[in-house]
Amino acid sequence: MAKKADLVSQQLDRIRRIRPTIKSSSKSAASESTSAGDSKRQVDEYVNRDAAARANAPRDPVTLGAAVDSLIEANQWGKHAELATVMADWNDIIGAEYAAHVKPVGFDADKAILILQADSTAWATQTRILSVEILKKIDDTVGSGVVASLEIRGPEPVRKPGGKYRVKGRGPRDTYG
């Protein structure tokens, strides 16, 4: 407690040394009184705010992991962090062979929906069939309730450039890879 009082008194001494330069920098007596009053109020607000921040701030060193955890908790990023863990650890959660054909492409944190994209319609169908088991694996890895459901998308269609000499027709249909 004595250290905090010493820090506050040092700050006050520093501000008192600065204050005469603030007063002398004004151009006229009228603006000097206004300027001095405003600057005194600003200095007092600064001192009070700074002293309060120092009084509440923990001074002991913390590990980086603990600092990141407290930042996540303070900003309520817990749900987003857990979903990011699912996306980062996808190969470990689902297996390397499966992960080569089905990838997480996004998530809706409000509805807890993980969006997956498959290489082909066959892999999309297989993923829909195994969606309950995939959700169980995700729950085992990051905790229950992080992902409520899966949105499974098929392959992106190949976009062919249109133009003057394009042949009209239905084009490729089932799978693109």
C-alpha cells in the first residue's frame, strides 16, 4: 500500500512541476485563467484516473496463457475461441483421410452451426450420414454445446467463362473433382 502512495505522490509532484509551464504558455490573462482552470481539471482527472487504474491493476507477472485467457473472458470471446479450436484441430478431430475431403469453411457463432464443405457430392452425402458421430467427436474434443449442428455443402461448381462463342447446355453435373 505504501508503494502505491509513493507512486501517486511522485505523479502529483511531476504534474505540479509541469503546471507552471501550462500557465505560462497562455497568451492573455483571460485565456490564462480559462486555460489554467481547464488544465487543472484535466490534470486532476488524469491523476484520479491513473491512481484508480494502478490501485486495481495486478502487479504480479502472469503467464502468457493466463493473460490470453483473461482477455478472452473479458471480451466474451469464449464461444468464438472454441469454434476456432474446432477449425484448427479438424484433422485430429475427424481423421486425416476424412479431413482431406471435408473441410470446415466457417461457423455461425450465434446459432452454433459449423459449416463444412466436401470435395464431391459423395463425400457430402457421407458427411450427412455421419453427422451425429462427427458432432459427438467435436463434443468430446472441445466440450458439449459448442457446435449444435452441421451445415454440409457440396462442391463449388466450376465457373466457366461465358462469352460470344460459348456453347449452351447443362454442363457438368455431379462432381467436380
